[in-house]
Amino acid sequence: MADKTIMLVCAAGMSTSLLVSKMQKAAVAQGLDADIFAVSASEADAHLAKKKIDVLMLGPQVKYMKKQFEDKVAGTDTKMDVINMQDYGMMNGEKVLKTALTLMGE
């Protein structure tokens, strides 16, 4: 099992898949054992219920759901934030991974 679990949430779970692969490459380059995956907003609840998510990051296109997800992770150890729009647009996996690690206090 991975040391860290990072879940990206977007509208359909598709646009974030490229970002996930870039984050995974950055994690490997840094020697991190991380489970990084993307799901649609409608699938997020199921994943939150069945596994420990260290960081939940919302894609900029679902930023409007931030309060909803903050409520869902309240009282858990899951950290949450919205992915920086510029980092998302540039598909900067290294920078988004760094943000996730910072949220975890790494």
C-alpha cells in the first residue's frame, strides 16, 4: 500500500488523468510511494468512504464545490484544496504534487 494517497476530483474525471500521470512521474522521480488518481465529483464519495485519502484536490472547474467537499472531509485527517488554475492549465504535475505534499506537512 502506498505511503500517501492523493485524489484529484474534476467534473468527469477525464481532464485530470494527464495531470495524474505527470504527478506520478514527479513522485517516482522524488522516490515517493504515492497512490495518485482522479475521479469525477460524483464518484468522490465512494472513494472517501472506502479508503483513507491523505489529500483531496479539486480541479479548478469544480472549485464551486469546495465548501461541499470541506464538509465531507471535516473531522477526518484528509487535507483539501483547489488546484491552482495556472498549474492545472500547464499540467504542471510537479508543482501540484508539491502543493499536495505541503498540505500534508511534508
